[in-house]
Amino acid sequence: VGPGGSLNAFFFLLIGVISQRLAIH
């Protein structure tokens, strides 16, 4: 797993946080 995998996981986590914030709004 190289930097691409890390970036993919990071974006996935970021999207999850944004989804939660949008759901709370």
C-alpha cells in the first residue's frame, strides 16, 4: 500500500465527517 492508498483512506474519512456534519445540520 503506497501513498495512493493513504490518500484514498484519508478522503474516505473526510467524506464521512462531512456527511455527519451535513446530517446534523
